[in-house]
Amino acid sequence: MKKIIIILFLSLFLWSTAKANETYATCLAGECEFLLSIWYDYAETDCMQTLINEEVYTGPISFEIIETGQTCIVYNER
């Protein structure tokens, strides 16, 4: 019984941690603004595509566009 409780707790923890890195990005010509990101509010990137409130995973040096799977490197951030 203890093992089941531990497994449920760990899976809930890992799921909530993964969801904490999800945010929404609006990008135009390599400049992006993020809504409720734990890493940055504004960033200059190598991705030149236009995004409007697109769901992304953020990290300390890059973010990934969930829909396309493309990873964008962040050069300058605030």
C-alpha cells in the first residue's frame, strides 16, 4: 500500500513540474514575449516565425514550440 501511495505522489509531482514549464509565447521576427513564464518575460531568439499565444515549454537557454516540436535558442532575455 505504501508503494502505491509513493508512486501516485511521485507521478503527481512530476506531472505538476512538467506543467510548470508550459507557457504561452507571442513572437515576431525573433523577438518573443512570454505569459507567466518562470524563466523570462521577453527574449530574442533564433526563431523567425510568427507565433500568437502559442503554447511552449520553456527552459533556461531555450524553448520548444509544442505544436511543431521546434526548439528555439534564447540569446538575450529579460
